[in-house]
Amino acid sequence: MKRLFIIILVFTVISCSGQKESPEDFNIFYKKYFKDSKFQSKRRIFPCTNIYFNIDNMDTVEYKTNLIFKNKAKNHTFDINEEIHLVNIKKINNSILILNISGREMGLNIEYYFKLKRNRWFLFKIIDHST
């Protein structure tokens, strides 16, 4: 009986080890990402590129770029309300998606770039077109 148990156990371990983990569902991920600051902190690739509209000079379309390092990172938690926000997901390839959040009747327009790494999504770049 003990021998049969060991054989079944070995067979189960071998058969399970060949299974690949499915990629994380992006729709579930991003909703959790923007609500949970602790989760957000764990799901960034540092340094994170931050590109934003230069509001100092409204006469020209000019963007500034900086890098966000782990010790200077701020969380962007908010509830995505589909009555207020337009959410658009653009697939670049199998491992990169852009989540665009813009505001209805307001100047909010931010692109969040996410990369699939070890079947989990991570933020690596933000482009803020907001005015």
C-alpha cells in the first residue's frame, strides 16, 4: 500500500511539473492595481520611465521625461469609474499592453505601459498627456 502511494505521488509530481502557468488576466490585474497601493508597489519595474506634458509652456507641445526610482515612487490609486473614465487597452504584442485612461469632459489622458513577466503584469512606463 505504501509503495502504491509513493508511485502515485511521483506520477502526480511529474505530470504537474510539465504544466505551464497561464498568464494573469489583465482586466482583473489592472482593476486591482489601481485600488491596492501595496500590490502596486510590488508590480513595477524600476526605474520606471515617466513622460509628461510640459504645462510650463502651453504655447508648444513639449514633453519632459524623468525616471522614477523605487525610493521615490508614488502610488496612483483611484477607482476607475466608467461613467467618468474612458478605459482603452491596446495590445502591442503578447507581452506588452497599453492601458489608456482618459476623463470624460476633463483633461485626464494617461497611458500606462505594462509588460508580462513570468506570467504577471508589471508597470514599466507612464506617458501623461493630461493638460
